Amino acid sequence: MTFWDHIKPAARPPQATSVDLSPDQQVLTLTWDDGQRTQVTARALRQGCPCAECVDEWTQKRTLDPEKVPQDLRALSMRAVGNYAIAFQFSDAHQTGIFNWTLLRQLGKPA
């Protein structure tokens, strides 16, 4: 038996097949390749932002106070980042977070 026979491929995380932003720009709806649909608010996205401005790079401690994120926050735009993530521009001018499929799945609630 060779070394390669012992290696197991990593399980591929679910990927979104459809990503839709509501007309009011406050709710993101994702359809996943396993058939599930989830929704996440723009505010929840901003509160969960993984960027270095919101999370300390060394300690992984969240530096953003989630309560300071406005209730009426909107996602003004979104763009694909490769095949693995989405980046958003929020109405509070924040735009540095990259939200991979795994994080988006964790933040979402069943639709």
C-alpha cells in the first residue's frame, strides 16, 4: 500500500448555485448545490465579517462591536471572489470582507 492510498480527499463544502439580494438590499437568499435555501440579513453579514478590520488577525478576537452595526444596514453591491466567496459593499462604507461559502452557510438561516 502506498502513501497515496492513505490520503483521503477533503469533503467539499456546499457551494451556492444562486445568490439573490432582495430589492431593499437587506436580505441575501442563497440556493445551495445540496438543494437547501438559506437567508441572511445584510446586518448579520456585516456583524460576521471575517476581515482584519473586524477580527484581530493574531488572536481571532472580534474587534467589531456587533451592536454598533445599524439596524437598517444594506448590501449595496456584491461581487464574486473566484469560485469560493462573495465580497460586499455595505451602506456603512465597509467593503473589505470576503465571505466564503462555508461562512455564508453558517451565517444563513433556512429560508
